[in-house]
Amino acid sequence: APAVATFVRRFDARVIDGFGSTEGGISISAAPVPRTGALGLLPDGVKILDPETGAPCPPAVFDADGRITNADEATGELVNVTGPGTFAGYYKNPEADAERMRNGQYWSGDLAYTDLDGYVYFAGRSSGWLRVDGENIGAAPIERSLVGYPGFAQVSVYAVPDSDVGDRVMASVIPVGDVDNFDPAAVAEYIDSRPELGPKQKPTLIRVCSEFPRTATFKVVTRTQSAERWNTSDPVWIRRRGESDFQLLTPEMALGLEKTREPV
């Protein structure tokens, strides 16, 4: 990840990443031979399963630009099929227990996919699926691409309603330095230059923020951002379909989106 590479250069340190659920049901360690963007190798007892059928998902297939060609079938939920690990349950919350524990398996709520060599890539939370024009899209790969833009300090991606295609991809960004540093032309050029972003993955709405809503453990609350949509005092930039440039969303345009949810 760009942030890790920057940290290594600045502090001349070796960074060893690890991934796991707070509950302890899933743990993935960095591979001895790391691969860019991957969490590590899929450990024994952990599988990526289709949330609807429970069947194992096939490995992802990538095109020459590194874009997944079978995201719908390759992306699934990380599941510990051997049980909950150290997870004993949520305190006085049997509904949450039932959501995580199904048929003796621990369902993490984390979306992921593997490549042909077994490396695992995080695709977001199951609650953060975007359904764009009939295709399931994870937010995490889009965030990974956008955070590479040198003018962005932080990025979050989420769905907002669209009457034409189901979900519209929206991003909230915290610019480096100051919110006034957002350059819509440069951002549009960067997005269009990223070969890993397919047409349905490119955000058409960008909210420029000074901070994100967060939990007590500093996780970004994207459900709040999604619920607020474009109804905010923060500047929001929109890219109309068929146009190359972002333009500032006006109150009239925002009102039209809110009232009709029609594509703009």
C-alpha cells in the first residue's frame, strides 16, 4: 500500500502486516514472499464462500491491466469453516451471534478474493457491497486505487442510491493539507488513468471533507456518510455521465437528486 511504502522510506523500518477480526475468528499473516495489495496467503481452515449459496468462490482472474474480470463470482465472505476460533460470542446479543455463527462456521462479514496462487485481497465489508448496474462491487479495491492519488490523505468509498443503476459510487476524501487543495481536473485525470478501475468502479460523486465520522476505535463510519449522501455543508463534486470533468454540485442539482434520485 502507498502509506506503508511511504512509512518504510521515511523511517527505514520493516513493516509486517497482519489481518484479523476483532472477535478472533479470522487471522491472516503476511506471506514470506509478499504480493502487492494482498493480505497474505489464505490460511488452513479459512475459505472464501458465497454469502448466498455457501459455496466456495473461485479464484479471481485478472486482465492485463490487473482488473478482475470475474468479481461477481470470485468475491465472497471470509469464513472460518472450523469454528469461531477464540470468539465466544457477543455480550447479550444473540442476534449478532446468529449472524456470525452459521452451521458451526464463523462468518466474518469481511469480503475478499484470492488469486490463482492463494493470495488474499480485501474487498470491503459485506455491509458495504455496491450493486452497480447489476454487478456487485467491493469498496476496498476502489479505495486502494484512490488513496494512491498524492493529493488525498484519506479516502472512503460507499454506495448512494441511483434509480437507473441501483447504486452510484461515491467517495469522501480528506485532501492533503486543506480542503481547498482539491483539484477536480487533476482528480478526474488520475481516476481515468487507473487501469484497475473499471467504468462501474469510478466514483461519480466526491465529497471533500476535513474529517470522517469514526467509531471509538477510529474506524470510519461509512454508513453515516452513505446516509448523508450529498446533503452536507462539505463541497461535493459530481461527474455527469458522458462528461470528463467534475463540477461542483449546486443546491439545485442536490435537490433534484434528493427528490427524484434520477441519474444526472
